[in-house]
Amino acid sequence: MSIVFGILLLLCGAAAAVVLLSYAFAWCEYANSRPAAMEGRFALKHLGLASWLFLLETAFLLLNLLLHPLGWHSPRERPRQEERGIPVLLLHGLFLNRACWTWIRLRLRLQGIRNVYALNLPPWKDVESLTERVSKKVDELRHTTGIEQVHLVGHSMGGIIARNYLQIRGGAHKVGHCVLLGAPNHGSRLAPFAISPMGRLLLPGSKFLSLLAAAPIPDEVCITNIYTRHENMVLPAENAHLSGVKNIELAGMGHHGLLYHPRAVAAVLDALKQDEP
């Protein structure tokens, strides 16, 4: 029991440290771009918001860490013809795995969306290998269910992989709706701290992101881009905005909170439900 408590305490400390440091960088970015914000930084309402964001994001990151072992075993989710509705494929972010979708998958099932699948996307693979993995799964879902299109939901790096599939790899005609959650569409200044080679792709102005930005947004795909103004991983937060698509800006949550916060989950459900027959 003491070992379990020690591990839990260690995870809590790690989550709190990551969130504290990431929000410290976020504050620096915000204050440098808006010097007037320095005047009210110690106002009670601002301190209250900062404390709430820290506690909430730490709790959500800790939850992802606790769920992570459940995603190590990645059973092959075979599509079933008896499941009705357009298949939904969930793509997680960097250093997470399919387990981070546990809450959203449950909410989707409660809303009657049961044809839901998730992939593990290892951070040591390159973006083209991961995009190819998504492509194969999309084709498997289409051929097995007999439904021409699937929906994609991508959180963080998963959203960038989804965009690569749609805009560069020619998968647009196979996708009905693509929902991006906290995607670093224009990179993040925290990318240099990523230990994965994938992190280099997310440097603002990188060759990969420049190619992605130059590729046209497919007209045949509905894309909903959901992000939060209180980002702590995509810095500056404005880098999550994507022109030419439907943007939904939320507040009161951080990067991992987009996977759990009621407003974020409701936005995902609304986007997917509008495509249901």
C-alpha cells in the first residue's frame, strides 16, 4: 500500500510540476505580447483564475497519467457491420495513448455513438508512418462497415496527423467531419522541450508546418477546430487557431482539460451529432 501511495504521490508531483512550468511559460508569452497585463497580475480575480486553471489542469493531467497503463495493451478493434452510424476514429496527442479517450468514448456511447475506435500513435514514429497507420485504419473501417466516410477526432499532435492525412495525403474524400482539439496548428514554442523527434515538427515555422499551412483546406470536409484561450502547451494560444475552418474558442481549461471538461466534450459531441442521420 505504501508503494502505491508513493507512486501516486510521485505522479501528483510530476503533474503539478509540468503544469506549473507550462503555465509559467504561457504567462511569459502572454505578458510579452500584452504588456498592459502586468498591471493587474496580482488582482484577486486573476490570481483566483490562475489557481483554478492550475488545479484543474493538474487533475486532468494526473488522470491521463493514471489511465496511461490501460492503453499499453492495444487490442485490435475490429469494426463490426452491425454497429450503426458513421465510424469515429480518435487520434491522441504526443506522449499519450488511446486510454486518454476513455471519458469521451463513454460520453459518445451514452449519446448513441457506438461505432468508435482509437489508435495508439507511438511518439518515436515519424509523422508519415503515423499518418499511414491512420490511413490503413480508415480504409479498414470503410470496407468493413460499408460506410463511405469516417469522422476523425484529433487531440494535440493527433490533430496535426489528421490534417496531414486530409490536406497532403489525399484522404479528404474518405472523411466526413474532422474535429481538432487543441491542435498546435501553427506550432508551439514549447516544442524545443519535447524529447521526441516529433517535437521538431511542431516548432513554429518548421518546414513541415509550412507545407501544411500552404496545402489547401479540402472543401469536401467539415473541420471544427476547438481550442482554449488558456492553453498551457500550445504557445502562444493563438497558434491553435486555424483560418478557413469553424473555430470554437473555449476558456477556463488547459490543454489536457480539452479531453475532459464538460464544455469541451459537449463541443465535440455537438460537432459529431450534427452529422448523424
